[in-house]
Amino acid sequence: MIPRFKPSLGWGELIAAFRFSRKDDVQRFEQAFAKKMQQRHAIAFPYGRTGLMLLLEAMGLKGREIICPAYTCVVVPHAIVFSGNEPVFIDCNEGDFNMDIDKASKTITDKTGAIIATSIFGYPADLDKLSEIRQMFPHIKIIQDCAHSFAAEWKGCPVHKAGDAAIFGLNISKIITSIFGGMVTTDNDELAVRLKNLRDERLKPATFMKSLRRLFYLLSVYLAFWEPIYSYVNRLERSGLLNKFVTYYDENVIDMPSDYLKMMSNVEARVGLVQLEKYDNIIRKRKEVALTWRKKLNRIKDIVLPPDVKGATYSHFVCLVKDRDAMLEEYMKKGVQLGTLIDYSIPYMKAYVKWKKGEYPISLEYSHSTVNFPVIRKAMKSYG
Ligand SMILES: *Cc1c(COP(=O)(O)O)cnc(C)c1O
């Protein structure tokens, strides 16, 4: 069976994970990451959300309104709330998965501290509109959430460079991975120093136990995604037995993982270093596969293809469908697992209704009509 996503992990990462630790593993990963992204600084965190939380603090934002998409990963508003700020949710553009920046612009008040412009699923955020906001409100910080948008470009400009800072997620489901982990990049020297100091002050060093746990997690990932095993894992997942392990949010609570304040481990940094070397190759392949899906799915009625945006890098190839469950079943029979990545609109979640202002019809619609196709070459073959 073709899984809904598959980390591009090979022998290189495995060997790197088992190498002896060096004191500067994390630092080397940060330097290589900054170089790849062509940014002056990259600062590593145990999770992307930890990075976002401390970034808001390093920007001096507290008790402020932070504008973010209604249709994004729920860990984003979690980080906003944990940083002592309040989320202001914005619906999507019509026919696009990204936040409607014109709407965002209209919700700006004296309390607004930052805008988190996300390039969801790897579709670049509209940088022209963001730059208009920047000119009108130069004091408002712009944070690029690039957890999905490694290498995504708007008219040739990488989205991560078009703000005060960018955050990246590096968990196992992202385009490149360091097992868990996240990065914040910036060209602002002062902000980088503040953020780094804040991190070193707040985060506890990764213990040997954490490294060991990450190593075991990595091994179990290799095993779970091994073809003969995967369909078994999938059956367990579907039966609900694995719910405890695969569900990453509870709609009633705003929380963080128990180890969100423990530094990235050396094991993770070494895996991340190997992944960075494969970065260009991974992105190129994903674009190819997305293009092929576009051609194949074009012929099928009842599937609305995602916008064909130049500069998109397809962390996910997401379509709109009428009957999602039927579609999942149909593809499962063909041996292709489809995903339903963001199956919620955040302001409608119990934990967030107190920040719900009005309705968010487009994101609500997406929450039950989007499916993502595996951006995996093999999926094309088995689909025929
Ligand atoms: C994955 C992700 C993040 C960061 O997630 P962590 O698990 O905290 O590393 C942030 N934003 C979006 C949109 C994501 O998908």
C-alpha cells in the first residue's frame, strides 16, 4: 500500500543517527540550515511551535493580537496562546488555501503585534499584498510560517525571506525532517541574539534519555514505513487502536508536548544535516509528482484541483472533493492511502471558540472537503 506520506529517509540518516555525538551537532545543523535558506541566522528548537512561541516573546510581543489563518495547523494558535498573546483568525481566500490577506489587513488594530503568513501546503503566500501591509503598518511584525513551504517562491522570491523571521517544522511528516524539531530563521542580527538567549535561558539541554527516545522513534519510523509492515500499521490505525499515538490534538485543550522545553537532541540535528543535503532533490521530485497528479486527476469529475501556482513546492497535493469518505475508501481499494491533513477550522474548535469572530465559511468547507494525495512517485505507478 502507498502511504499518504513517506519521509525520504535512507541509510545516510540511519548511519548519522548512530554516530557518536559531537558537542556542536546542533550548531552545525543551524549553520547548514541558515546557509541553505540563505539567511543570516537559523536557531534550532525541539518543535516548530516552541520556536514560534519564543519568537513572539523575543519580538517583545505580549498581550497583543496575533493574526493567523483559521485554516492552519492547530499548534500555531497553541504557540500564540502560550506566548501570552491572542489569536485573531482569518478565513481563506476563495479558491485558495492561504489566508485572505485583504481580510487580515482589515482586522488590524492598535493591539495587533504580528501577522503569521502561512504558505499552506507549499502554496506561496501573496507577498505583494503582505508588502502593502508592511508599508502601511511598519511596526507590525511579519512571520512566515514555512512548515509546509520549504523552497516555495512568490514571483521568484522565497517566501521565508519576506518577513521579519520564518519558522520551519521538521517533524517526520514535513518535507525534510530532523525526527522532531523546528527552526527559526532571520536576517535580523538583534532579533537572532535575543531569540538565542531566550532559548538558552528557557530550554533545558537534551538529556541522553531524550536522544535515546528519539533514536528509537526513528527506528520505529523506518519500520512502520517499510512496505510489508505499512499496511498492517494502517489497519491498526484505522481500527482506532493507534489513536493515542497518531492523534496530535485534542479539540478541547490548548497544550504543548511535555518535552517542548527540552532542546533539540544531537541525534535529531545529525539526521537533519543529512536531510539538508537531499533538500534540492526532494523538492524537485515533489514538484514532478504533483505535476503528474495534476494531469491524471484533471480528467476526473468531482475533484477540484488545487490552484496551479508557480513557485509552489507541494508539501501536500490537496484537492477538493464532494464525498470525502467515499473517496478515501475508493483509493484505499486501489492501494493508495489519501490523507485528510487539516480536517478542522480552528475557530470552530472548542478550545478556540472564545476567539471566534463571525464565520469562516471557506475554511469550514475545506475542513471537510479536502484530501491530500501522496506526493510519492510510487503512488503514480500503482495508480496507473
Ligand atoms: C507542522 C507545522 C508547524 C510546526 O509544527 P511542530 O510540530 O511544532 O514542529 C507549524 N505550522 C504548520 C502549518 C505546520 O504544519
